[in-house]
Amino acid sequence: MYRPNGKLLLAFFLLPVLVLTWSPACFADRADRNQPIHLEADQVMMDDAHQISTFTGNVRLSQGTLLLSGDKIVVVEDKDGFKHATAYGDTARFRQKREGFDQYVEGYGKRIEYDTRSETLNFHEKARLKRGLDEVSGDNIDYNTKSEVFRVNGNEATPGNEPPQRVRAVLQPKPKDAETAPSARDRQPPVPGKTLTPTE
């Protein structure tokens, strides 16, 4: 699987904050994994010999509350029936409801890879991941939908003297009563793009 050469730039002081904010007790909707995958597109080309299907034109892949969209999605099925879907687009998008919360995790990138076997997503190029008002961005984000654990990478300076892209994060203060119940702010559906930190 593709891995960028950029070094991990998440500051050490940020890690405990992210662990507390993205609580492992709050998982993505577990019922999604047992739902069938639905795809909508303007056109599809299927290669049964290699188990590859290419969907183009305003493509939407859904599995329960999980939604993946892009200009093109390529789906490869392995011998055990698991799917690996890769979405491409100027801004490919991901969205999934969190277990036990009226709240969604959202992700963006020029390429998004979704693996049904490992239940992971990989966001590439101008990657962003958002939950409520908290957000992170970088060149590459690896996200586990089962545990909500993620890793964010920046990238190094290019030969064209472009500056390196650092990891950025915006973490909102945690309400004092958040341990017993989600706050009213957290229960509001996220609005894509309104609080995301722009990346270089």
C-alpha cells in the first residue's frame, strides 16, 4: 500500500490530547461492517477475470452510514470477498456516523483508500480529517474506523524549493460534563469546510 516519504510531524505534546479527544470508547458505527456495499455512478466497467470494477462520474459508495464519494472509484475484490476501494477526485470525501453519537467523522483528500478487511482508510494529498469541531490535516492520514485511531504525516521540502507541509491540528476545549454526556455542540452535525485549516 502507498506510503508517503514524509516524516511524522505530529508533536509529542499533541498525542495525549488527541487520545483524550478522540476517545477509544466512541467507535464508528459497528453495524456498518455487516451492511452491503452500494455504488452509484454515471458509468461502470467491470473486469470479472481480475475482479476489478471501475466506476466513473459522480461516484457514491455507501455501506450503512459510511459514505465514500469521488470522480472515480476503483473496487478490487480479493479471493475472500473483501473489497479495496480507491476514490479519486479533486476532493474525494468520506463520512461515517460515530457509534452512540449524533455525530460524524469526515475526511477529505485527492485519493482515499478504503479496505473492508482491515476497516481502515488512507487519505492522500491535502488530507484532512474532522470530528465535530476538531480537525487534523497533513499530506497523509491513516485512519482505523474500528478504534478511531489515526496517524498523520507531513511531507518534506521538494526539489522545487517548495516548503515542507507540516501537520496541523485544531482541538477544541473539552466541556467539563463531556465525560457523562456529549455536549450540545458535539451533537450538531459537522459542516464540511467551514472550520478546516487550509493546507499549503
